[in-house]
Amino acid sequence: MTPVPATIESLARAAHVLRAGGLAAFPTETVYGLGADATQDAAVARIFAAKGRPRFNPLIVHVPDLDAAGRLAMFTPLAKTLAAHFWPGPLTLVLPRRVDSGLSLLVSAGLDTVALRVPAGGVAQALLTAAGRPLAAPSANRSGSISPTTAAHVAESLGDAVDMILDGGPCTLGLESTVIGFVNDEPALLRPGALARAEIEAVGGPLKAAGPGIASPGQLASHYAPEGSLRLNARAVAADEALLAFGPDVPQGAARVLQLSGRGDLTEAAANLFAMLRAADAAAARIAVMPIPMTGLGEAINDRLTRAAAPKDTP
Ligand code: TXA
Ligand code: MG
């Protein structure tokens, strides 16, 4: 995809692409982001497909200001103080999702929290305003490659996996935002980034290291378990099981069937995964999952389901 200069016209076109469920890469003050409408599961699933990520990491949701952020998540006084001080800017806050946020479950990778940030770049701000939607945006590169700080980097890395690339020149900071979470209202550093720890500590007090009780990226596994048991590669199903189906040949007899994708489309299955896993968990004490191929997003789907199937630690 050839980058287009960010103008009023191209920004309007990118906003249209995003509202229609497409992907648009855009510059922020940190790195270029691969944007999608954070309220549409299918659009968010396309981000993972384009990046080729082997896992569903929770993504950062970008909003134009603190008011918009407050409609998506619950802010404690400390979170509000940090936001008021550093937004717009390279600080991301992980906060409890509001039940009525309207955000995709996939954007949080099934967690009850959401990472929010107000970017400082003029193009990012203009796009958020034009789109009128919160935008999920990880760095606009394929998984495992270097974060892009120019539109040309994005084009090289993602090719035609993205519908549009807005060129706003090189990013001023060139390093991802600092990610902060909270344990009992105490701030914890989840990812070092463009905003220095000392600056944050001067406003919010000492930052804890990410540890037990906080969903740091490496520890998300413990948050992934459903209430009931889950088995994979099911080709038959029992009457007391809820079935997560994939493809047209669905075995009969389940208490409830949730079809991830009747036509066997892995991006559609990824979009449905977290909502259907919750629904299956609510419908029966046991969940059976049909075989899902390991191609494309199948790897991330199977990673998530394998964690859900692992025996739980007893408290
Ligand atoms: O500078 C940036 O932050 C760039 C630009 C484009 O804004 N965006 C970016 O997004 O780096 P992303 O989605 O790749 O960053 C996700 C980071 C990961 O470290 C992830 O683990 C953490 O945020 N994160 C997101 N949601 C989380 C959650 N609910 N709990 C814990 N960590 C979370
Ligand atoms: Mg990245």
C-alpha cells in the first residue's frame, strides 16, 4: 500500500475506511499505529491477522481526550491526575472497562481492563475526531519486526495487509508509550516507554514493578481461564456440554452451540472468540471446542484455547 499524505481529504477517507471496519495506519508522536475501530470485533481481528501475531495481546485504545476515555473505563482520582498531567502524550493507562463501553472484547483479549491513551500528534488527533470512534492501534509492523517511525516503514512491513497508510512524516519520539497499571490504586510500570519513570513518579508517586495481582503482558495466562472445563479437538459432543463450533460439519447433541465461523473463516472466528467463550461458559459447566486449523489466526486462537483448557491452580 502506497502511503498518502495526511490532508483533510485523506483523513476523511481514512475515517470512512475505519468506520467501515477497515485498517488505516497513522502516525502518532510515538510510532505509527495500525488503526481499527475498537468497537468492532471483526475490525480488531483484522489487526491481528495483518500483524501475524501468534497470540492475542490486548491492544491500546486511542481516544481524543479524557472525556472520551472516561466513557470507556473507570478512573480513580490518581488515574485522573496522571491523565490530566500527561495527556495528550506517550502515557497509556490500564483501567477497568465500563460494562457499557461498547468496546470489542478482543481489544482487551478477554480481560476486564482496557489500555487507553490520548496521542499528541496532530494527525492522530484529527483522525480520532474524523472517525468519531475509539481506535485500537498497536505499532504498524508485522509481529517481531521493528516498530515503524515513518510511513515507508509501515508500507515495507505490512504491504497490502492495510487498507490505507496516512503519511504524517517521521514520529517525533520514535519509542512506544509507557504503560501503567494499578493494583489497589497503586501505579505499576507494565511497559517502559517514551515517558520516563521519574516524570511519572514525580506526579503519581513510586511505581511498583509489575507482579502478582497485576495483568502484566507475561502473566495474562491466569486471567484466561473460563469457570468450567474446556476440551479441544472435539469431534463429538455430550448433552451437558456447550460446543464452540468451527466450520459446517457440526456434531449434534450439545446443550448449546456457538458457531465461531460456519464458513471456516479464521478472522471471523477470532472476532467471535471471546464473546462466544463467555457465552459458552455461562451456558454449561463443560465446553467442547471443534478442531481449529493452525494456519493464519488459527495459531492465536489455539494459543488462547489451550490456555483456557489448562488445569487451573487451586486457590
Ligand atoms: O506508543 C504506543 O503505545 C503505540 C502507538 C501506536 O500508540 N501503540 C502500541 O500499542 O504500542 P500496543 O497495542 O502494541 O501496546 C500494547 C501494550 C502491551 O505491552 C500490552 O501488553 C499492554 O499494552 N496492554 C494493553 N492492554 C492491556 C491490559 N488490559 N492489561 C495489561 N496490559 C495491557
Ligand atoms: Mg509493537
